[in-house]
Amino acid sequence: MTQPVTPPPSLPRTVGVFGGGRMGAGIAHAFLASGSRVIVVEDGPEAAGQARTRVADGLAKARAKGGAVPPEDALSRLRTTADPADLAPCELVIEAVPEDAALKARVLALAERRAPDAVLASNTSSLSIGALAAGLAAPERFLGLHFFNPVPVSELIEIVTGPRTDSELVARARDWAAALGKTPITVSDSPGFASSRLGVCLALEAMRMLEEGVASAADIDTAMTLGYRHPMGPLRTTDVVGLDVRLAIAEHLARELGHRFEPPRILRDLVAAGHLGRKTGQGFYPW
């Protein structure tokens, strides 16, 4: 009989995830696989049910590929709900809603009211942690935990410190990352942090090269996968991340850091046409 998974002492026993889309479901999966209980909050009962299905599908796929965690054990520790009050027992609540500053600020303020003793974290890939903390009663208990897609197999967590983040919390977050089997990096609050700033810069230049006819999308990507040992080229990565997500980040970075991050026309045109990458079946590549 398979023994249930128990979390290591350094990991929160109960984790809340506000938002059950692709990233939120992946974050829930990662904590469930490490033994935590997870409460996912979504916008309505139907969305909550869809979030549970996403997590269940991810756990089943991981098991089929040789994963050690039985899906039934993990799902017994998962609760999906439309009521933010259910976050009350959480020790950590991670916001994983779309990359919209006003939306994230509202969600974080609500999470703080419903789980006043919890550490709060944002999964933002580019927005200011200091600005998001401005509406919180306890900004010292808030930081960025930037997970990467697909969360269950990605090895990196980017820990982003705001101007008032407690240094002891950063040390705890590094322990959480290690307990999840991931490698943490710590960066100060700055536009795009380290990962998005570098990744978007490379992707935007690849798009400009494609616009100018320098090479095909496949050949541009191959230049990076074989020439620089990147596991995936910048254009294919953009398809996986979502062209709409990359556009929003690029627009934010252009406002904060200047014209070098201005989105190319090809990106704006593809997003306007609804070609958002893997999730819609077409981006720089057909899927």
C-alpha cells in the first residue's frame, strides 16, 4: 500500500493559491506533490471545478511519466472553492491571477483580510513587488515567488524582495523552494526582475529578426538551442508562455525601462489576430 506523502518541516502545511489557471494549477500541483494541503480559490463554482480538473490532469500525467505521488493521495489534500474565506487556515497564500496590477492588488488585499496570519506572495513575472505591497497592512510579510511554466518540472523559483520584505522571510522562502525540489534565486524589486527582463529582451530581438527576414522562426530558435545550449528557442518559448503574456510584460518594461523593450509589430499583430501560442493552437508555430 502506498504511503501518503507528508511535507518536510520547512514547507507550509497548508498553502492557498488564489487563481486556478495554468500557473495556479501548476503551483498547487507542486505543493501537493511535496505533501502540503492546498486550497485553490477561483472566481465562481464553475471555475473552481475547472481548476480541480487542471490539477488532477497534471497529477495524472506526472504519475504516468513515472511520478512518485499517487494522484488520489494528492487530490485528497486539495480543496477548490469560490469563497476566499476558506483561505483562513493557510500559512502561505500565493496570488496567481493574470498579470494586471490592479487585479493583483485587489486579490492580495482580499487574501490578507481572509488569511491575516499568512505570508503573502505574488507569482508576478514583472510587476513591482513594492507597488503591490502598498495596499497591504503587513508588507514585511509579502514577497514575490515567481514560478516558471510548467511549474511541476521547472527547476527555478525567482524570489523577489520588496523594499519592506523581512529578511527572515526571504530565508524561509529559499527553504520552501528547496523543499519543492527547486533552485531559488533572489533578486531585488526591479522591472522584470532577472528572468523576465532577460528572457523578454531576447524574445523581442528574435521577433525583430523574424520581421526583418533574417531567418525563419525555426532557424532563429535553433541558433539558440544548438549554439547557446538553450533548452528551447525564444520564439517557441514565447508560444509556450503566451504571446499575450509576453506583450503585456514588454509593454510594462517599455514604460519602465525605455524604448528598447517596445513590442515589435509582429507581436502586436499576432495577439490582435488571436494567435496567442500553444493555448490557441497558433503563434510563431502551429500547435
